[in-house]
Amino acid sequence: MTYATVDDLKQTIPNRDLALLTDFDGAGDTVDDSRLEAALRDGTAEVNGMISKVVALPLDNPPDMLRVACRDIAIHRLYANAGRVTETQQKLRDAAMSYLRMIRDGKVSIGDSEGGAEVEASEGAMTIEGPERVFTRDSLRRF
């Protein structure tokens, strides 16, 4: 199972580009869905490689952000195979990989909709407890 689908790619990449990116025989007028599926499998493998230490795989109901990351990685792969990576496609891949690294490092949630337990915030002033300050304006006045 891949996180993104062939239809996700077809909705993102113009049909004439899809034909050029997947038809290696040179006709350039037919979209080869098997090449799109291969790019999506590769993208899914990269996603899984990044998040496998923090998430139990396979994911039964993957969040939408993994679909977006997989799609963007697959798009980059398709254009890279054709030797036509643009700055935009590189930025999409870099953003996807950055997001996956943040998941791996525990800096962001994987994006599931269930979330954690709610924490109620109290109204009013914030109080902070800690040791008394060593350096104050008065103690540093002569320096």
C-alpha cells in the first residue's frame, strides 16, 4: 500500500508531462501508470524509512500529510528520472524530507487526527516558580 495514489499524481501533474515522464519508448502520448506506481512505492519506502523508528508500520489509516509527502517525493523522482528537476520540485522534496525528519526527531506529530489528551489552560496571570535570580539590575549596577 502506498500513501499516495496514481490519481493524486494525475491531479497534480499535467497529462502531457505525465506522458513524457513515463513513456520511455519515445511516443510521448501515453501515460504509463506502472511507472507512476513505481515512483509512489519508492516515495512510500522513503517515508517509511524516515518514520519507522517512531511509528508502528504499516499504518492502517495514514494521515493526509504522509500522502502529501509521498506524492511530492514521487513527483521529484519522476522528474529526476527524466533529468528535468526544477527548483519548485526540489523545494517540494526538501520540504517533505524536512517534515519527515521532524517526525523522526519527535518535533512534530505525525499528523493523526486523534491527537493526545486535552490540557486545560488556566485563565489569569502566569506564575513561574524557581530559584531566586543571581544577577539583577541592582547587583550589576556598578559593572
